[in-house]
Amino acid sequence: MSEDVDALEMDSGPDSDAEGETELEGEVVYAQEFLPTYQSIEEGESVATVEQAEFNGKSDSLYFNDGKRRIDFVLVYDDEDKKEYEKRHIFQRRKRRREYFEASLMKMGLELEATRSIVDEKMMFVKVHMPWDVLCTYAEVLHIKLPIKPNDLAPKSSRFSWFTKYFYPNPDLITAEAEYFTAPFERDRLDCFCIKDQDDFFTPSMRSRMAYYILSRAPYEVRGNVKKFGINKLLDGAVYKAAYPLHDCRFNVKSTEEDCPNERYLLYKEWAHPKSFYKMQPLDLIRKYYGEKIGIYFAWLGFYTGMLAFAAVVGLACFIFGYKTQDSSTWSKEVCDPQIGGAIVMCPQCDKECGYWRLNSTCESSKKLCIFDNFGTLVFAVFMSIWVTLFLEFWKRYQAELEYEWDTVEFLEQEEQPRPEYEAKCTYERINPVTKAKEKVPYTACGKCVRVSLGIGTVLFWILLIVASVVGVIVYRLAVFFAFSTRLRQDLKNLEPLREYVTPQMATSVTASLISFVVIMILNYVYERVAIWITDFELPRTKTEYENSLTLKMFLFQFVNYYSSCFYIAFFKGKVVGFPGEPVYWLGKYRNEECDPGGCLIELTTQLSIIMGGKAIWNNIQEVLLPWVKNLIFRYCTSVRTEKVIPRWEQDYQLQPVGKLGLFYEYLEMVIQFGFVTLFVASFPLAPLLALLNNLLEIRVDAWKTTTQFRRVVPEKAQDIGAWQPILQGVAILAVATNAMIIAFTSDMIPRLVYYWSFSVNSYDGITRTNTMEGYINNTLSIFNVKDFSERSKPNNFTGSWSHNITTCRYRDFRHPPGHPREYEHNIYYWHVIAAKLAFIIVVEHIVYLTKFILSYIIPDVPLLVKEQIKREKYLTQVIVHEAKLKMATKRMKPVLEKLLDHSEAETALDLHL
């Protein structure tokens, strides 16, 4: 590496003029240990050109035209010599940069070969090959683990293998890989590694990863002490149109090449094809083909889906229990009974326009409420609190197994290099607190504070915007409920079947949920771009810092966006409404919204089902249709009119490029779903079942689009799911509190239990005392004298002739009746219920949190067998390293010993001669 102190610089735009570039001084390009083969091309030095070769007609070939050198990466560009004259100066600068970049790659040890496109003669494809020496060099730099000895520990066997084998991929197609102990590669100890064939020693994904490592660091322009580098910037500046590793074959047809492993074809047939929906995922092959980062995502998604199966079974059982018992529910019978519910006249739920109504008009909604609001729901909520702990703990164990099997236990990430966007704006100097050396940074401490403050302020502004949209939906609820209350019954008077089901509360709930869903999707679309803009403005130093910052912003926004309406219905709606004589008003104008006489739980259930179902349908349609339609249009626009054989690299170019954020949106979608499944499951026991069905489809959709619609991703190393793990743990902790509060404040379960044990009618048979729920509805409805209506809230219209002679009406609350010394104040039943609710929350939370803590403590994060294998591997590595050192020492001492021996023999011969 040149000892000159070079600077890094980045264009301000795709085609910015070099004259206006700012020269930066005092930055070293890359340390020698991170880029050992780096060599600068001096100014004025002639650059080597890439050898051009005609396509040999082998469409499935993965090699150069000589059939020996494997293609590890492909670069695509437009030939500037065939462009129009007006933009020749721009094209010439691009050509100059590209030639310098390719010459730098060849000087760093890579081999290149260019071939003109079959479809478009203006397009060129540059194939990149990494020779053996370069592979060995960068395998050592990246600490790639490679096999040293077959694994001699007995593999674990399952008792149910005789049954589960039918759910695994076909072993004749996807064979089990041999298990090896591995160690970080060192070229000085080649004899220690199991090298049967140099061409197959490094897998294609390893080769592509090392090639991308060099491509992202090779320079493409040098001006004095200013150096520009990296394939990413060349892609942004349109110097290259694409850069990608090759798929090994077509997804639906086997390759005819003898050396092709056809892994893409096997993945499609045994994993991505819809007919394989019931099969387990071939995770080892996924990891081998796409890298650990893709593999760990599908492993987590499959594990999460498998755990959802248990929750779905219990949730479905609770739903069936509620459905079967809805007709036998005492309080539901009382609501529907003409002698009880039909005789109870309810007070108007809005001012002026709303009239009196009979309780039995909510008979159907009361029955539906019993499906979700029963004692089975309480059991299910506690079960889900334990389930989420087991899910996270068992995932840690499974992740530890994958870390060992995929050689990421001691994954040593090289010091992460700064992002080019960060380096381009380094104009300030500071003293590094670790090295005490001068270094360039893009902002001062004050400037960084300003950037972070503006970012936080923007995030808070958008969160407040979501809250404003929720308030808007609440105002819609208030306004529309008035309209539905006055006109809905009249409009549906000729549709008798619908009239029983479509109540004003239900119509308001459904329409408001649909509007909330639309608002959520619109704000979600806009904020995705805003969050990226904010993160770019903050200018994180490394890619990991960038992803973590963006993850936090997106999750906070999505959390408020998707869950705010659910939190409102669960914990705020109908909680502070006053009583008919003194209702509570929003902004002094809108009367606060009340719950249905049965409670707000059924409305929360409706909200969850609409948002979960709508989001799942929309995401799956988007994930399937968008890439398929884009590929279809691209193929149509670039179709070859004559029958020509298209090479492998050009077939891959016609696929969709992989986004810069990769799996970010896939994780985000699943974590939001995880929140729905855990945070509000007490109101919707079918949520795990819906999530299970969606995920069974999601796995195959993601597999299908990854395998068939997108170019092959650059393999990346990953040890775990990253920043999403603490987010899942935070959601799990919050879920205990939300479900306990839903049961206490949204459900009607606590008032029922208080009535059952403390206030119910007691009947004696002489021996035992029995409690009953009879009279519960009458006990939970307070009495109001219609003479006490204020002028503002007094109803104008009357529903039917029976409403003219009404002197009292009922409302949902626990207050003293008119004429009582403490008229309309809360009675003793109210304080009993409040005390019971608070006690329930405290007891349940402490019990569940204690159980979670005990489970977390007794379940080890790493299985015992994996610990033994790790220790065995470390021992073997130490033995092999020791033996290698002995061999090296022996090899070095051998010439010395031979000289000493020859000298001793010569002296002996001389003595004998004398």
C-alpha cells in the first residue's frame, strides 16, 4: 500500500463536475490488514484494459469463455462510444472512471472479461474472477471459517423422526451436508484444512462476498491526494448500471453444465414452490446459497411461525368455547329477554338527535361479545404472556445452535469502515479518544447535537401527526354516531335481517376502522421516506449505526401508527363520559363517545381484525404482484425479436435488483404483526391463528420472490437478528401490562366477578350457598330521571309511541339513583370494581413477570450439546495450531540441523583421517 497520506472524497451528485470538488487531507484509505492487495495507480500511468470476448453460446455457463475461471461477480454498463454526441463529455468522464476502476481491480489481483450484450448491443457485461491466491488472502482478512476435521460428535436424533421426515425436503435432492469442525482460515496453515479441490474449497457465496469486499473498496479516480472509491458510488453515478453475483441456473430448469450444483433449482422445487408449503425449510442450503443474513431471517420466521401454531390452537379453543357458550350466557340472555332487556329503556347516547332505545336492540352484539369476553379469554391472555417468554427463550437456544452450525459463534467482524456518505463530508478535525491521533469528522460536537435534535424533533412531529389523525377519526366517530343513531334504523327498516345486526355502534366501529386502516397505510408510505431522509441527515458513521437508527425510527412510528387507534378503544373510549345529566364534552363541543352497553371489547376486536387482515392482504399482494409485473414489463421492453441464446449473466440482469435496506421491511412487517398477536390478544384470541395462516403464506411468498424475481443478493455474515431482538423483548414486556389492563378496564369480566362473589342473589338449600349471575344486567345499569336532562342534551325526537311517557332511563355506570342523598354519585359497587381491577392488574402482572423471570433463568440460552461441540472445536483448533507451529519450527530448523550434521560428519572424517 502506498505510504502517501490519501484522502477520500465523494461526489455531490451522480455527475458532479470534478472542478468543484473539495480536496480533503489527512485520511488513510484503508489499513493494510483490511486491503492487503491494494495498489495505487499513479497519475499519468497507463491503465490496463479489460479483455473482450464473444459469448460462446453456453447459456448456463458460470465461467469465462475458457471454461476454467469461475464468474464471482458481474458488472453492467452502457458503452459510451455508442451514445449521442450531446452528452459525450459526461459519458467520457464515466468511461474514464470505469477504466480506472477496472484497472485497479486487475492490479489488486482480480481477473476481468467483458462480453457485449445479446439483447442490446450498447450494453456490456464485465465478469469478475478471483484467483486462488486472492481468495486465500481475503479469506484470512474476513476471518472466514473453513473445515479442518470431520465432526466426531454424535449428532442428536429426534424421537419423532419417523413422523417428521415426511415434512422435510426430499433427501435425494437436498442431501445433508457433512459436519466439520472449522477454524478461521490462515494461508500459512493450508495443510490443516480439508482441501479436496481448490475450485470447490471456497463456496460460491464465499467467493461473491470476498469479491464484493474488494469492489466496495477499489478506487475509481485519483486526483492528487484525493481518492474516490467503491462500486456503490459508481452505481449511484450511473457509471455502472448494476453489480450482482450470479444465480447458478434458471429457477425452473436444471442447468446442463456438469459442474453446476443447481442449488437455485433445488430451492425453488423444495422450498419456494407453492406445493412445498407443508415442508420444513432447507435452512442449510438457504444459508449456503444466500449467506447467513438471509438464512437467519428465514430461520427466525420459520421458528416464529412454528411457535404460533401452539398459540393458534389454544386461541381457537378459546374462541370455540366462547362461541358455544354465547347462548347459555346469563347476562346475554337477560339482554335478549323481552321481559328484561325489552323492558329496560336506555338513555340517549348523544345530544338532541338521539332518542331512547331498548336494551334488547343490542341482543346480537351482546352475543358476539360473549364469544370474546369470557373466562377462557383470561386463561388465554395469561397463556400468551407465558408463550411469548418461551418463544424468546427457545429462539435464543435455536439461534445458538445456528450460530455454531453456521460458524458465527466467534464471528470476528473486521473494524467496520465508514460509509462513503460519511467520509465525503469529513471537513472537521478532532482527536480520536482511543488512538489520540487526528482524524476527520463531518461535524463538530455542536453540529452533531443539532442534527440529532432536528432528527428527534422531526420524529416527534410525525408522531404528533399520527395522534392528530387518531383524534380526527375520533371526531368522525362522534359525528357519524349521531347520524347513524337518527337515520340508520329508518334507512334499514325494509331490510329486516340486517336491521338486527347493523347497530349504530357497529356501523360506526366498522367504518372508523376502515378509515383508520387507509390513514395508516398512507402515513406509513410517506413516513418511510421521511425516516430515510432523517437518518441520511443525521449521517451515521457505519452501516450498522445507520440500520439501527433507521430501525428505531421506523418502529416508533409504526408502533404509534398501527396501535394508537387500538390503545384509544381499549383504554380511553367510554372511560370518562359522565352521566346523561352532565356528559363530558371534547373541546366543549363534541360529546365524549360511549361504549356499547356490553363494553368496548367487541369494537377493539373489530378494529384488530380489520387492520390485521387488511395489512396482511395488502402486503402479500404487493410482495407478489409488484416484482412480477416489473419483471414482466422489463422483459417485454427488452425482448429479443430473434431466437437467440441469452447467457446466464444477462438473464439475471433482467430480474429485480435487491433494495439497499434488504430485509429491513420484512423484519418490520413481522415485528408489527408480533405486536398485534401479543399486545391485544386478550380481546382477539383468533389473532395467532390469523398470523399463523399469514406467515405460512409469507414464508413461501418471500422464498418465491427471493428465488425467482430478484437477482442473487450479496451474501452477508450475521450472528443474530440484530436490533430486532431487544425490540421483541420490549414488546413482550409491554404485552403483559396491556393484556392485564384490557381484561381489567375494557372487558366486563371484573365487574361480573365482583357481582358474582359479592352482590349476586344468594339462594340457600339448607346446606350450601350458591352464587348466580341473575340480575347482573339490572345491577350494572344506573337510573336517570329524564327531568334532569340539561337543555343541551335533552332529546328532541322520540322513537315510537312508547317513548312519550318515559320518566326514567338507564345508563351504563355504577351511580346512586335520583332521590338518593348522594344523587348520581358513584356507589359502593363502583369502588369495589375499581379496587378489584387494580388488584387484578397488580396480582396478574407480578405472577406473570415472576413466571417469565423463572423461565428465563431455568432455560439456558445455549444447549449443553452445543457447548460441548464448541469446546471440542476449540480444543481441536488449539491442537492443530500447535502442531502447525511445530511443523513450521521443524521446517525452519531442518537446514540448520543438516548443516550442523554435515559439519559434524566432516570433523569426524577429518579426525579419522588424522
